[in-house]
Amino acid sequence: MRKPLPPGKFKRYLLERLHLRGYFQQPGDGRPQPQIPAHLLLWSFVIGTLLRRNAFHALEALAHSAARQNLKIPRKFGDDTLGYFTQRLAPAPLRQALLSVLRQAKRNKAFDRTFWIGLILDGTGAARSSRRGCGYCLPIRSQGHLLGYNHKFSLACLTAGGLVLPADVELHRPGGGELEASRSLLRRLVGSLGPRFAQYVVWDSLYANAPALHEANDLGLYVAAPLKDNLPLLYAQARARFRTSSPTCTFRQGAERVQLWDADDFDPWDNLRWESVRVLRYRVTHPDGQVSQGYWLTDIPTRKFSSKSLFHLCQGRWGIENYGFNDGKNRYGLEHITHHHANSLLVQWLLIGLALTCERLFRLRYLRRGTHRPMAPADLLLLLWIGLGRQSHDTS
């Protein structure tokens, strides 16, 4: 087992290696007369997220505990301070700080193990409430009855070299929807990262329409999306052709047997300006005999990506489900309403994204230097908690 990990080591990594000191000093704090420094509250939220103490009452307990010295929290504060702070913290500098971490990670060669860098976009619902509390509360109805309210947002993750890093969040507005929010999110993300930072985007079949595909291409990205009944003519053509043809590629993936059918000469639908559409069919036979299969459409040329490489690229879409939504909701408080205010919710979700991105870079790149196995999130959590109980000589 590794040695206990003092939180101060992770803090130095944030401030020095990822160059977040400037943001922590000037984060866009909108409080007119702050009594508690913004950098202290930001750090408390980040380390509290890693320790999986997501409620503001839990962060208050940490700030009042005997471990405050090891946590690098020099002053006590209450949960109402965090609510007031997040309600008035500007999201724009926080978004730029998160993107600066991704740019710094690329400069630090965190993505050198991959051929292409990709983006994954999807939407989800979280933070359900019984009463309307902010302008982003969306009603949940069943058979004409109001069951409560929910908040929906689109999440963008960067994927490269086995990493899935939250990059940005866009709330769904009343009267809008997931597609509108995700397209806005993609425009802002590519505009901030630059047109050549990422090479492709993977998203849901909801976005497999000509305007969204064209917009992604105009931003300099290839596109991959599931092909389902949303495009009935193309779907029927692909099923008919692949049903009677032999697989293009067959290989083993662990204990699973994977068969692929791949063709890049399907005709585009009427308003799609692609010269042709590439369709990939996959069929995975699991050890218990169960079979999962599906279809994907893309404009990635066959000369750039083989059938097998395209399959792995498309399967990367599940990274946002596993390491974005599931991780965020079940472990890091993405589902929890700590302060029911529109700006506070957005800021909290962005801070959770910042904490997860920094944690994964720290754990899977910085601490993994050498040949030893990568540390699991639960192992890092345990080492941080053990580090809180040790006498600290860290002066960071």
C-alpha cells in the first residue's frame, strides 16, 4: 500500500503543476464585502469533493474539525457562507480555469498515448426537487399530473489515452432542450480550446441531424453518432446490406467476441451535405452467450480509422456515462442540491467537473509515473483520509 497522501500535496499540484494559482486568487468573486477569502472556499469545495463530502454541512464539519490543519483550511466557515459564495461566483472564469487545465495537461503530454483527442457530449437530469426553486427548474409530469421538478444539463467530456475529463456544463433552459444546449456547449468549448485541440465528437443519436452534424464539421470536427430509427431510410439500408454480408473484421476483446461490418458508401439523406456516409455495425457476443449489437454513422474516412479503431472510438461514448454521470451522481454530489439557486447549481457542477478532471490527471498521470499500476479512485480516497489523521509537517 502507498504512503498516506497529505491534501497539501494535491493542492500544490493544482496551484503549481496545473497553474491554477491565478484563478484561485481571482476567481470572479461577486461578494461585495467577503469575510472569508475566495481561494479558501474554492479549495474547500475541491478537496471536499475528492473526500466525497458533498453537502455544505459536511464541508462546514470539515472546516470545524481537528483535521483542518492537514486540510489546509486555516479558517472556519459555515454552510451559509458556501451558499452565498457559490450564488455570486462568476461561471465564466471557472469555465476558463477548467479549460486551462485541459490545455496544460496537453502541454504536459498527458494525451500523448492517443492518436486523436475526442469530445463526448450528452445530457442528463439531476437535482430533483418537490418545489420550484430557481429559473432552471423543469416540471416533471405524468398523465397530466405534476410530480415535481428536475434540472437538466448537457455535459462535455474530453477523452484521450484512457482519460475521460469533464470539460464544461450547459444548463437546459425552459423552452429549450438538450440539442440546443449541447450545440451551444460545443461551440463555446471548441471556440475556447481552439479548432485543432480535438479532432472528433461522439454524441447521442438525438444529435444525428444535418444542422448539428454540419455545425460540428464547421468547427473542424469529425462526428460519430448511433444510427437508429431516427434515420429510418439509412437504418433500413444498412440493416439490409449487412444482414447478408460477411463481417469486415472479427477479433477477441478479452472474453468477448466482436464482429464488425463497415461500409463508407451509403448515400446521405437529402439535406446532409456529406458526399457519403460511413456506417459501422457491431455485434458483441459475451461469455454468457448474450449478444449486444448496434449501428453507428460517421464521416471519418476509412483511410484514417480502421473498422476496429472506429469501434473503439464509438465505444468511448460510454465514458461520459460511466465517468461523468454515474461517477458524478453516485460519488461526488452531482445529484445533490446544496443551494437551490440557478448560478449556485451551475457553479457547483462546474466545480465538481474541475475537481474530477484534476483528480484524474493527478491520479492517472502524475502519481502513475513509472511502471506501477494506476491507482483506483477508492485508493486515493483512502490515502487522503489516512493523511488527515497524521501529524503534518507540510508548510504549503
